[in-house]
Amino acid sequence: MRGIEVVWLSQTDLTNLNAGEGEANFIDIKKYKKNGVEYPYVSGQAMRYYFKEAIRRNLDGEYMCVPNDKGETCGNIKDCIGCDLFGFMTTIKKGTVIPGYPQGHPGGAMTRVSPVKVSPAMGLLPFEENAVVDFLTRRHRMEKGEMRGDIVNVEIGVNLYKCGIAIDVARVGGEEKVNEKTRSVEIEYYADTDTRKKRVSKVIEVLRYLSDYSKQARLLTDFTPDVILIAFQDVYSHRLQKALALNNGGLDLERLEAVINDVKEYSPKIIAGILPGVVENENKVRNKLEELGVKVKSTNEAIKEALNYLNKQEL
Ligand SMILES: [Zn+2]
């Protein structure tokens, strides 16, 4: 297995997951434009943060470092699940013994490309038709005990977001190294197969538990998958990300079929999960997927099946 791809839709109630630049008393929502129409989105950086925090909440004895005041992490991919899965740009002190430098690092900058790639979450419904400006007051007590309140306007909206991740499985637990003799690139592993598998599993597992979004004190939001496709691939690719598109309020079945048929050529296993009542043509989507040989389950069953399948694979 070279890669695992996941693409999903998540429907939200009124929320503001990712604020834009805004002004002092106005909290807007990040938006992109398509053909002149605005749609909300959640940045890839915010999505990565949700994953990291969900993994941190669900650690099972693994070590995961906390970034220092400069945002730099430990850089030890052998011991640290966070640095291994999400990469880093960090400064290593001279003499530090870390994977790849058994005699001590010469000191200086060190980077690792993240084996877990995360897409921005793209709102699929126009912003204007699905949003409202809410007033909230920031109340604070003055010296003599009187209450004052500043009015703050917050944009909040409902939407259906498309999100995705791709895991470069071959690079989890390892780093590319040039073999000087053959002048070719090889991956040197610092973590054993079981550890690597457990780390990859963690990314899939926490899809069900993502919850560390901003502004949750007032806007409790579930942003976990409602319609999900998971592919275990013999080739590392990002193709599955295009499988879910809207067409007249429902999922585009032609698009779904074309992308699944494409990805199926190099994916021994594709799993689907659907939460009832999220897409309008749900029954047609179920039938189409079954017709394409993809079993449709509930979202939680789909994720559990993916974990089971992963557990039985050789990495
Ligand atoms: Zn670390």
C-alpha cells in the first residue's frame, strides 16, 4: 500500500469555523469566490490543527511533543507521532541525537514534509443564501461594578463542506535518504511496522472525533464526516478528492462514477459511509456506489472497517 485517501462531506449548523481578517468589532468568515459568487471555506492550516488536536486528545501511550514559543517541534520522528505524521520546520541544537544523526545533529534548520496532507474544507453552498450576522455582546464589569458591553458582529452560516486527506503511507516513520553508492533515493525507517501502522490508524480513527474548532463555546459544531469515501491505494494519488461534487442540490453521480472507476484501477479497497438525510439524492448515491462495487455503510462502520482493513495489511 502506497497511500490512503479520504474525501468527505460535512454538513454544519450555524457556525463560524474559520474567521477571516475581519475588523475590531466584526468577525467574518473566510470566503473564496467562484464565478463571482462567495462560498465559505476552512483553511488547510485549521484542518491540520483539528487533526493534530484530535490525535493529542486520543493518544494511547504515544509521545507527541508540544511546540515551543516559536512554534517549533522536537523533530524526532522515531519517538514523536506529531513530528512523524505532520512534518516540521524546526531548529535542532548542535549535538542533539535524533533519527538520521546517530553522532549528533550538526545544529541548524531541519524540515520534514508532512506525510499527512490535508485539503481546505470547501463550502459548496453560496455564502449569501446560507448565512446571517449575529450580534454578540462582550460584557465586562467596570470599576464601580457597572456592566458595559461592546457589540460584536459575527458572521455565521450553515453549509455543506467538502474536505479531504491523503496519507503518504510509505513515508510514515521514515525519511528519504540518498544512497551515495547507487545515487538513488531510498526510505530509511526509524519506526517499526506496528508503530507505523498504529500512527496511520490514528489519523483515520480521529476522523470521528474532530472537535477542536474555534468559537465552540457559543457555536458547538459537529464537523465530522457525513458522507465519506476511503480508498486504500497501491499508488499515491489525490484523485479521489474530485469524487464528491454537487449537481442540482444532489451529488453528481456521473462524476462519482468516473472518479471511482479511475481510482479503482489502483485501489484494492474502497469503502463508503453515509449519514442519512445529508444529500438529496441519497438513494441514488447508495445504488450507484453499490453498482460500482463499493459497499455503503454508516459513517462510523465505514471508518471502523477501514481500521480493520489497515490492521491486516503489510505496510
Ligand atoms: Zn515532535
